Amino acid sequence: MTTKRADKPARRAVKVAGKMGGSTRVLEPPVEETPVAAPVRRRGAVVFGAVALVMAGLAGWFAIEARDATAALTHNTALTDVATTAEVSDQIGKALGTVFSYRYDDPAKSEQAAKAVLTGPALGQYDQLFAQVRGLAAEQKLVVTSTAVVSGVKVLDGDRASLLVFLDQTGVRGDGQRSTGAAQLSVSAERAEGKWRVTALAAA
């Protein structure tokens, strides 16, 4: 009595192009891989995400005002007035990096930065929203650092400007857990007494 051997999967011959013409290689049948489960996010990411969500909410408060302010800009000299374009980009980028940074043990630094760079209704809305951050940051001993990596001027019209600012954000809890994120903001700004201030923000 003879035992039949299991049939092996047929090999396929395919032609692979090369410098000197075609050559033939034998390809083995593909091996199925076991799916790998996605890693579970650490709690630190959730905590930082909550803070980032509040920051995004801050931007949302100014959405309508930002659109109105941008629409009012009619003469764009962003490409021709190089000095002023660089000035507003540098000032607003650095200012927002400071405003959106926060230390649970030194909240006054962010508040002072906000008063220095935000003006009009923007400042009051900032204070209202960051009241929520203070409690969360103190509980988790949270430190958030924001850095402007790109600050581009879209429109420059005399003492008014519209910018697009990208922020890199890092959050560190008291237990050492670290999370990272990013924010993209559409910004309207005005210059008074030689200093640029943010009049409106919107999530871009």
C-alpha cells in the first residue's frame, strides 16, 4: 500500500527585467502573517489629549472673528514687504509658543504671555478656557511645551496680517509619561506701537 504525499503549492515562474534582458526567478507562495494588534495608548496620551482638546477649543472661539478679519484684508504686501513679513512672523510665532505652553507650578507665565500678545475679546476668552486647564494640569502635574515650527504670513495689509502657524506640543506628567502632538492655527494680528498682537485665532 502506497501513501500519497501531500501536493506542494505550485511554483510560479515570473520574468524580471534587467539590464541584459529578462531572467527567470522562481517565487515561493506567499506566507500568511498573523495580524499584530495595535498597541494600547498610555494614559498620559489621554491626559495630554484632554489639554490639547481645550486648546483646540480656544481656537474655535475665534473662528468667526478670524474669517471676518481675514476678509477685511484687501491689499496684500506679504511678498513685497520682506522686512515687515519677517517681523510679524517672528513675533507671532514666538508669542503663540509661549501662550500655548503651560506649567502646573507656574501658571502665571502663560497668563502674562497671553496678556502681552492677545488683545480684545481674545484675551477674555483665553482666560475662560484656560480655567479648565489649570485644574487638570495641577492634578496631573502637567507641563506642556509648545514651539512654533512654521509661521507663514498669508496676507499683510499695513498694520494688519493673516498668518498660518504650526505648533509642536509636548506634554509631560508628574510621573514622567510623555505625549506629543501638533496644532495648526489660522491667526489674525494687528500692530500697535510697533508690536504685533493676536486679534483672532481659528483651528486651521
